[in-house]
Amino acid sequence: MKRLPKLLLCAAISLGGWAALPVPATTHAAASSVTIMLDGYPLPFPVEPAMMSGTTMVPFRAISEALGINVLWNQTAKQITATTTGDTGKKTVVLTLGKTAATVNGAAVKLAVAPQNVRGTTMVPLKFFSEQFGAAVSWNQATKTVSITSPKKDLYTLGFYAQGAYGEVSLIPGFDAVAFGWSRIDRSGQFTTSSTDFWWPVPAGDVTPELIVQNAAAGGTDPYLMVYSGDKELELTKNLEDLTLQQQTITGIVDLAVQKGFKGIGLDLEGLGLTGDKAAVQAQYNTFVRNLTVKARAAGLKVTVIVPPLNGSYKGYDYKTLAQIADDLIVMAYAYEDESRPEPMNKVDEGIRLALKQVPKEKLILGISVYSENETSVNAKIGLAKRYGLKGIAVWRLGLIGQPVWAEMGKSMELQ
């Protein structure tokens, strides 16, 4: 990740053996329509928020896990200890069930209502949670909605740079990596930098493609050579089935990446598995990625594999094996429907959850298309990456982001 302070949330959670405490007579559960929204998307919870002596109480575990906060439970003392390390240093918060006295870095803090265990779920005052854990939290009585905005986080960020992206070249230093889409596998199955849609740009005055790549690396952003292909004319299939052609392609990709000063390779080879024997296609693609990765790593290059979502149409991608081979995976959780409007959150959420069944969260990157998203929707997608603890996000693409979206992204994550 880039050179910025990172919110670290430590310890492990153990909820086993929590004794249920009686709910005070002053407790009134909220209506069954109560919703907890985290970064604009519903958060499941085991026990509804409740009013206790005029104080809104919320389920501690459900919210803190979604924010990446792990807590340590002391069964003997009936205490919850949460420790955070952020920009302002280390903070340790200790709450005791049934006690209105909490401590923050050893200093006493009085709670309006003591933490309570309701049906096996610890409930804490909403206001206290917000103040101590850096999340903006509010309660809307009219709609019975708890709205939470997660704290800014230092996620890994990758930006895509293709034709038409130069207008936002100044944004490159805000990313950890940028994948330059100037190459592809053409309709004959050959690797090329002179196709009709992904090609090596011509110099614009003193600005050359090589200079942009060099400047990115000098500024601390890792430049990746992105290789694109579809399979509408079976161009990718030709490459996978012809081992001689495949080896020529791999050699061409790695040699170009080394010659031009790239730090990694991004494989955006799309369209596999729409029809035919999906298992056979997956095996062929695994072989291609494995062979390329061996050669790339021998040359000191990283490999990122870009894949369509598992809840999409293309089934030619073995997430589990690809994640074991490559350094990371980007799931393109977009193009589910009309791309002129924000992607449906439930489909993006489903795409992430399906991927996490096969890929460690530390290797999974959420692809976000700002062709679809806008300043009112982009942080909800970033919020899902934060909620599931993913490695980061990848943005398609520079040239489409725009200042309003960039400014909103900067409220959710560290960009520079």
C-alpha cells in the first residue's frame, strides 16, 4: 500500500460462553423494520437495535466485525477489550457488561447505559461506539434506520490507464499501482501492441508512453503492463489450445514488460466459458497463467489476474487455482445490467461473497467501473471492499473518474 498511516485493528474475538443478562424493564425493542446501513448498504444483525432508558443500543459484534474491529472477550471479568492503532496513536477501549464505567486508554468514561447481553448479543450505546471507533453513526427515528459511515482506510488501489486516460494522468500518484492497457491478444491469437482498440500510444510532444511509466514508478506507483483479450472470434481459445503460440505470447509479454520498465503484468483475458466444456477451459487457462507466472517471476515481475464475477455469464475461470498461482485477483463486479447507471449492490455483494469462498480476502481486489458509478454511489462499492476486508479496489478507468467522484473516494480511503 502507499505510504500512509493505516488503521490497524487487532486482537481476536471469542463469544463462546457469554451468559445472557436480563434485559432491563426500561428496554423497548425497535420495530421489526429497523435497518442498519453501513456505507449505504444494509448490514445483517442478530438482534435489532433497541432503546434502553432513552439511549439507542446497537449490536457491537455485527458492526465492529463489518468495520474490521476484532475484540478480546474476558469471560471471568465479563469485559470486552478493543484496541485500535491509527493516526492519533493506540487506543484501548474496555467495556464491562452491566457497568456504566468504561475506560479509554485507562481513563474513566461514563456510559449513559451499561453494555447489555440481549439473546447472546452484546449491545452498546450507539453514541459511544461512534465516538470511540471513528465511525459516523446516526439514528433516524422516522425510518427506524441506523446509518454508519466507516472510517477512512488505507486500501490497496489500482487504476486502469487505457486510451483516453491521459486527461487524468495527474491522478496516478494517488494509486498504489496502475495497469497500462496498451497491449492485447489479437484476432489471430497473437500478442500485439498495435491492435485497433488496445495499442501502444504514439508520443504527444515530449510525452512518451515510456515517460509516463517511468514517472509512475519514480512516484511510488507500480506500473503494470495490462494484456487484454476477448474471445468473440476465439482469439483467446486459439492461444490456449496452441502451446507453441502460447509460449510465444508469454515470451512476448514478459520481454515487453521488462524492456519498458514495468513492475508487473495484469492479465485481463475475458470471455472464457460462455459455452462448451467449462472445466476444460478452466484447466487450459490455469496452464496459461501458471506458465506466464513462472516466467514473469523469474524476471522479477508480479502477476495480477483480472476475472469476471462468478455470478456473471462467463464460467471459464477457476478462482481458487488462479489465486494460488497469481499475486492477486481483481473481480470485475460490474456490467451486470445497464452500465449507464450504478451497479446493483446486491449483485456486487454476491459476487464478492462467492469469490471469498475460493480466494483469501488478502488477495482479492474489487473492480469498480466509474463508467457506471458516480459521486453518490462509488463509496458504497468501496464500503463493501472495506466490510469484507479485501486487499483493495481497482478502478476502471482513469479518464472517466472526474473530480466529484475522486473527491468522494478520498472521504472513504487514503488516496495520496
